[in-house]
Amino acid sequence: MRHSEFDRAVSDEFGAGGAALVSDLVLSAVGNKTAREALDAGVPPREVWYALCAETDVPVARRHGAGRLDPRR
């Protein structure tokens, strides 16, 4: 997962409230940092995405492949 895919996944899943979650919600799975702090510290976006999903109870079915664009035809 790239940073752009992370941003798209957050937007798709959480809508307008996603930015607040990324900057305010502390995630124990990434060292008690917010998602933004974890990304800035070099934690891979996929790891941060899974931590955010776990903390907010996103169903497993919506975690994998999130943020990817549909392939061009």
C-alpha cells in the first residue's frame, strides 16, 4: 500500500471524518501514535491502515485491497 492508497482508503471508509481519525486517534498497534505520527515515523502505510481498521472495528472484508484504483481497461 502506498501513501496515496492509504489516503484514498481512509477517505473511502471514513469520509470527511477520516482526516480527524488520522490526526487524533491514538493506535496502540503502532506504538501509541496517531496514524499521521506513525506514517511520519516510517511505519508502512499498510500496517497503519490495519491498525486504524482494528481500532475502529472496520470489518475484515473491507480492509484488504482498500485504496486501490480500478485497473484501466
